[in-house]
Amino acid sequence: MNKKLKFRFSRKALAYPYMAFLILFVVVPLVMILINAFITDGNKIGFDNFVEFFSDAGGGLTVLGNSLIIGFVTTLLCLVIGYPVAYFLAKYHASNNVLVLMFILPMWVNFLIRTLSTKTIFLAMDLELGMGTVLFGMVYNYLPYMILPLHTTLVSIDKRLIEASEDLGASKGTVLVKTIFPLSLPGVVSGITMTFIPAISTFAISEILSVSKIYLFGDAINMHFSKATNSFGVGSVMSLVMLVLVIVSNLFTSLNEEEVRSVL
Amino acid sequence: MKEKIIEIVNVCKSYDEKPVVKNVSLTIYKGEFVTLLGPSGCGKTTTLRMIAGFEQPTSGKVFFNGKDITELPPHKRNVNTVFQKYALFPHLNVFGNIAYGLKLKTIPDGQPFQNRKGQTVQKMRHLTKAEITEKVNRALKMVDLEDYGHRSVNSLSGGQQQRVAIARALVNEPQVLLLDEPLGALDLKMRKDMQIELMQMHKKLGITFVYVTHDQEEALTMSDKIVVMKDGQIQQIGTPTKVYDEPANAFVADFIGESNILSGTMVKDCCVNISGHTFECVDKGFKRNEPIDVIIRPEDIHIVDVADSNCLVEAEVLTCVFKGDHYQVTALTFGDERNELIIHDNVQVAVGDKIGLYIKPFDFHIMHKARLINTLEGEMYDTGVVEFCGGRFPCNSTLDEGTKVKISVDFDDVELTDDEEDGVIGATVISTIYKGSYYQCIVRTDDYYDFFVDTDYEWLINDRVGIKIAPDKILLEEVKDEQKVEV
């Protein structure tokens, strides 16, 4: 009986410090955001913040719309540029690892440094900072996040399926459209989520590359918390909206392959 | 006269300079069930892939209905393949998999007509949905999967996936169906059933089947013609009975069915000497006292009483194992040189029994030996040291440095070492055949010379070994420059 009461050090205990960290720095702040969302002017409890955001009084909804559009365009551009890159990387993967490295290398440089250097280049070229430069910065920053999952799925496609497709009468182009692309859909979906979510929530890129002319959802949240006073409430509501978007897209990725295909 | 459908002419294939298929020529006739049989790595799958178009031969030609298709991509060839482990499309259901080829197919639409420029034009069209559905359903029915069209391929058992793969290939009505070890992943019972089903399909459809397998029993059961391959080369082409009863060489005999392979000499026509005993046989045309290989199938050796007048040789029983429809007996013959024989008979004997053995004259299968002595070319590295196959061997020779020499080494003078480092050069064991009282191995050096080695031990195929040769066993002969040596 005595033995049962004794604390037994099991491998599970190794996870406790991180659990504590998670509770303190992830769960607690989330709860605080949730509470903040219902508090207006420091003491009133109610749905005022939600009303303010969803009635677009402070322009929050418009910013969300703009961000979604920019996020969508960025993702589309990343997909259109990234798919061929990932395809050729996968095709010549065995013989050339240096190529893959070249595409991952930019990820090792801090994104702020990358973005600031991009700005300097644009200024040196005498380009006007605005929508174009922001989109460029976004695509440049998020392209690796599109290429990597695509590359992983494309590499893992069974070569025999491609041969089977050719055997059944498919030319090289048809193989790509009818076999390789459908089989790479899981990679496309995870590439989209890995690009789209950061693209709508980012603030630094748009701020730096448009000299704060273009105002995205991330910028708005940032402003509510850091610059304006007494607007923690609306900021929290916006954070919650962001969170819901993230959860929805993650649900989308975690659907199994067949469900993804039926959705698309 | 049978009509040729596929002709492979002097085809070679190498990957990174490593030959996989060496000068293979093969003719396949319309409607035949041809099996390419051989151990793994013998080039049978590569040969099949060259017929399918997935590989291009390094040299040589492939003809289909008389037309050269060597360079034709797979999608333009009128052949379909059933892949090893099926290769079904996971993103499509059973119906979608089978319909895949049909959706890509175009057929002539209406009669050819003359256009304004006076050229004859044939309009092509895709199959309609109804046509595809009808064909797919017929294919599903053929493989007994009528109600499975909507199922996901991953929810099917191995046998069912196999049937889908066959239906997917056959629905395109190819002239030749290529099958790459299609039954390898199935359990024994399922495999037997599928063998019979495939044979029935072949009979019913009347198209040509080219089947690749390493399972000799499968090949013997199903084929009209067996092509035995080893090491990228064809060893024998023949009907199952021919290949089984009259193997072309010791390898074929060893690979197909169980067999006793012994060394002997041909005393004269119809008379063979094996380890001091003389037997009557039916083979003629060998040189007097020519060393030969003799093959005797276990079921052709009959156990008789020692006192029986039929008794040709006496032997001592080592083991006797019941195998259901027969007893498998191993026995050691008496005499100066004792040979171990495997016997399948339906009499039970006890270990240690003295038994008599009887073999009918035409059950001795006599074959020329592939090689009598290892001969190769080399160069004197120094006085008393000869260099060949990338190694320097000490030898008893006084020839000068740089002299080109012909080296001969007897099979039993080559010594194999377990540790590659212990030998002068390294080599890979590529075949081991038991010859009654010793093993004959073929070991391949890193520059592709095959040493024949007679040894007391069984060396495992694909093992790395070292090669050593005693200095006095290396026979050297100087080669004059203008003299060409055939190795």
C-alpha cells in the first residue's frame, strides 16, 4: 500500500516544465484575451467590443477584408510560382540537394532583416513603396513555406503510379494533370494554410514595405495593443477572429485526403 | 505458322556502366503465355520494362508487330502492365482506376473522309460516359468484383487489389499484357487461385501474356514458354516440360525444381562415369572422357533392394522425411568418392539403412560443363608477382615485369576467405550449386571476372568474400603481343 503513495519519477515528469510554460504563456494569455474582449472602458462587461468591430465603426472589418484579399493573392502567387519549383526540385531531388538548399536558405535569415534589405533595394531602385512592394515582400517571405510541403508530398509520390499512368496511355502532360497533381493535393492544402494564415496576420512586412500606407489585419491588432489607448477590448475581439480563422484552416488541413478532395 | 508479336533483338541495358541485361534476343508469338523466370537481379524485370517502354535499351532493338518501338514512349504502346504491388491510384476509387485508361483513349469517329485539300482525314473522339461505364462494368465482372466500383482501393484486400490491377490493364484491350511478379504479395492459397484465374483469362482473351516471376513452380504451371534468365543472360528458352526435363545447364537444373547435380566423365556414347561408377545413359556426341555435368531429378531415383538386379549403386540413408505425397530421402553413395543424393520415393526407409538405387538411362541428363578451368589475362607486376583483376598475386614465375600473361587456375585451387580483407582481392558470390560431394560457386570480382570455385563449404549468394590462390597453383603462360587471347 505504501508504495502506491510514493512519487514515482517516470518519463512523463520530463514534460511537466514545458506544460507549466504552456499554461503560463499560452493558456493564461488566451483566457485574458477572451476576458478582455468582453470588457469595455476598463469596467463595463458586455458585447460592446464585438458590436464595434462587426459594425465596422473603426474600419476593422474593412481591414480584415483587405487582409483576406492580400492574403489570397499572396497565396495564389506562391502556389503558382511554388508548384513548378517544387515539382522540378522533386524530380531532380536525388541528384541535386544543393538546389533544395538554395530554396530553403532564405528561411535561415531573419525575416525582418530580409524585409528591411528588400526595402533598401526598392528605395535604391527608386520604386514607390505600396501595394506592389508589399505583395512582393509577402511572396518572397512565404514562398518557402509553400514550396516545402509541396516538395515533401511530390517527392513521396510513388514512381510506379506515374509509370502506371503512362502505361494506361497518358502523355507526360496528362500524367501531370491527372496523376501527379491530384496526388499532391494534401501538399497543396498544407502549403496554402502555411502561407495564408501568416500572410493575413503579418504586420511587419506591410508596415515596412509600404511605409505604413497599407494597413493589414495584423497591423490593426498591433495598433490596438501598442499605440491606441483603451482599445484592448477591440484588439482582443480581432485576435479572437484571427484565432477562429486559424482554427478553421487547420481543421481544413487535418481533414483526410478524400475529404479534402470532396471539398475541393 | 505462328505470328510474331514482340521481337527483342540483341538488347543490352546498363545502369552506370553496370550491365543488367546482356545481349538478350527473344521472340514472342501472338497468343503465347511467356514467362521470364530467374532469381532476383537477373534482368527479367528490366527486360519487361523495356517492352513496356519504361526503360530504353542501351543497345539493341525492340519490335512490336514488326515495327521498331525501341524509342516509343510507354503511352503510345499497345501493351498494358500489371505492376508489382499493383500501383493503383489512391486518389481514385475502383471504378476510377479501371476507367483511367479508357478516359484517355480516342477511337475513330465515323468513316475517314476527304477534306478540302484532298487528304484523307480520320476524326477521333473520346469514349462516351455510357461506353466507359459499360466497359468498366464488364471488366469488373470478369474479375468478380461487380459491386466494388464505388469502393476506395485502400479498403480492398491484396487479392482484390490485384484483380483491380488486372481489370485496369485488360479493360484497354491491349495486344500484350505484361505482368511483373503480380502474385508476389499474395498468400499461397490466394496465389494458387489467381494462377488458375490468370490462365483461364489468357485462354479466354487469346492475347499474349508476358509474365515475370522468380517462382519456378508458378512458371511451370502457367506458361506455354519459359525463358530462364540469370545474370542478364538467357540460359534457356523452352516449354515447361522441356526446361524441366532437359535443362540446358547446371544453373537451370538447379533453379527449376530440385535436382542432383554431379560431375562426371563421358566414357563413350551412352555411357557415363560418375565417381567411379559407370551408368548407361542415352546421350551421344560427347568427346571421349569429356568432363560433364550430370543432372538427376530426385523423383527419377528409385529405391530398390540391394540384392535387386536393378540396383545400380548402393547407398546409406542419412535422412528420411515425410512430405505428404512422398518421402524425401538423402543418401550417401558408397565408393571411393561418395556423393550425397536427394531422392523422392514413396517407400519409407530408416536412417542408416543400406539401400540400392536405380535410375533409368534417359533420366541421366548430361550437359557440357560451362567451363573447365578459370582462364584470364594479366600482367607481370614484378618477378614472382602477377597482377590480374586488380590484385597482385605471388606466383612461381621468372617472367619479367610487364609481360602480358595468360593465367589459368583450377576450380579447386581458388581459395575463398570469409573476410574480404584476408583475400588478395574481394568478390561477390553469385551462385552456389551443390554437386553431391562439394559446392561449386561462382564468385564475381569487382571488375566482372567470374571465378568458378569448387569448395567444401556453402557460400551464401551476395556475400562478399576474399580470393586467395596459392603461388604454385597459378599457371602462367606468356602471351605474345600479336596473339589474341580469348577469355
